[in-house]
Amino acid sequence: MKQTPMQMDDYTTANVINKNINFSPTDMQKILKGYKAESMDDKWNIVCDDGWINFQRSWTTTVVYKAHLIQKTSKTVTIDCIIYKNDIDRPTDIDDVIYMIMDLLNTFVL
């Protein structure tokens, strides 16, 4: 399913988490397909574009988190950093942000 990525708001003051999260090539193929919310209850779209996974709110298509992908080896693809803004309505603690990203991937695409 081809999805049109949305532009990120101004992230010049964003937080960056440098973290290596590894995936198999099989999982990577699932991630690259992304996910479009099927109902208002899903709340998230996951759109891959030019080496980035964009985690968007489904109602507004606002990008909340961005995760950068790199091919480490022929058997490993890695998220090497996550970008996000501080927001009172969303987790901003590093561990909470990583948990949120993994939960979204596991719930909707893996």
C-alpha cells in the first residue's frame, strides 16, 4: 500500500534519541509497507519515506515521531535515532518514547 508521507512540522528544536533498535529483513519489509488507520480508534498512521518511519496522528496526519532507518548488515536493519518534540500530551521521557515507537510497530505492522 503506497502512502503519501506528510511533512513534519518545524523540528528545529526537537529532541533526538540515539539508539540502535535492530530488525530482521522480514520485519523491515513489514515496516516499509506502513500502516493506514482503518478507523478513528486506531489513531496512528505509520508511513515510510526516504529512510524515515513517520508516526502520524491519523486524524490530522501530524508527524509526532520520526525514526531513521539504516541497513547495518544484510541481516540487520536498524533504527539509529528517533526525533520527537516535547509535548504535554505525549510521552517525552526517552524510555517512554522508545516504548511508544516499539508498541506502535508491534501493534500495527509486525
